[in-house]
Amino acid sequence: MIVATEGEISPFLRLPERHRAGTEVLITGVGMVATAFALGKKLAAAQYDLLLNVGIAGSFDRSIPLGEVVCIYQDTFAELGAEDGDDFLNSDRLGLGQHMFEGAHQGYPALNGLRKCRGITVNKVHGNAAAIAEIEQRLEPQTESMEGAAAFYAAHQLGLPAIQVRAISNYVERRNKANWKIPQAIENLNGWLRAFFKV
């Protein structure tokens, strides 16, 4: 299991060790670069049956209540490409490689009740109305994180099944911490982890 920060899964980490038997936890740090570096080192040293990426995320979709736990079935490197005037050329169009990846979203009972969402992965979380409108028109994302597509990319390279589960901590809008529900999102995410690991 990988996560950007310890705080996102601290309740799970406080569970007795016997409840986490067989599960390695990798705290990567925030962002695509930190995730790719940490995960690359880990996956080069050992083989695994499943990559589980968890954390909190922002939502473009206001029909998703804050705190809800969702499964990201598709994630995209939103900024990987080039601007051509008002047009954006993604890495696929440029012939530079894949920019969109899919993860597992069924086959595990704990995923059955989760909303399935399209995510984007960004270096800079959105907080500008014009930029939000542009990315919504271009990619129609439901969520954004700073790590998800990097985890899917690594798993894809190795043919490793990957799941991404996020709890919605905020809506994507001009930065307003007063509207964030991070404690609720973390509580719900860790409740889902207990269900996934049956503890």
C-alpha cells in the first residue's frame, strides 16, 4: 500500500501489527516525482501481487459529498504535453507516450459500494476559475490528486494490478481551507481500509 503522507492513514497504522500482516506500507511523499522515486525503488527490490494507492483528493464533481470514499478507475497526467496556442497537445498526441492509465475497480468486495471516478494527477492543484473551467472542458475529471497517475504508471510498466482509492476532502475551487473536510475524509478512508483488510 502506498500513500503520500503518514497522516492520511495514521488510524490504520495504529492498528495492531497482526491486522496488517502481509501488507507493506510505503509513504512516498507528496507529488508525482516523490511517488515515482519511492515506488521505483520499492518495486525494483521486491515483487508484489497488488499495488493499493490511497489518500485524500479534491473533487470537481459537487454531487460527491465531502468525505465520500471513491475508487479512481482512470487517472491522467493532466499537464504532460505541450501548449500550442489555446490548444493542449497531450503526450499521446505528441508521440511521447501514454498519459492516461486505468486501474482495477472490481473483483474486490470492498470496492463494490464505491463510486467509480475519473481522476487527474497534477503538479499544481487547481484554484483558479479559468484554469478549472479549462481542465473540466478538456478532460472532464471528477477528482484530482498529485500522485495517482504516477502509481498507475508504475504498476502498468510491471503488469501489476493497481487500485486507487481516495476520500474527498474538498471541492476544486479557489483555495478556501474553511471549506475543507480533511479529518472527515481521513476517518472515512481509514474506515474503508479496515473493511478492505477485514479488521
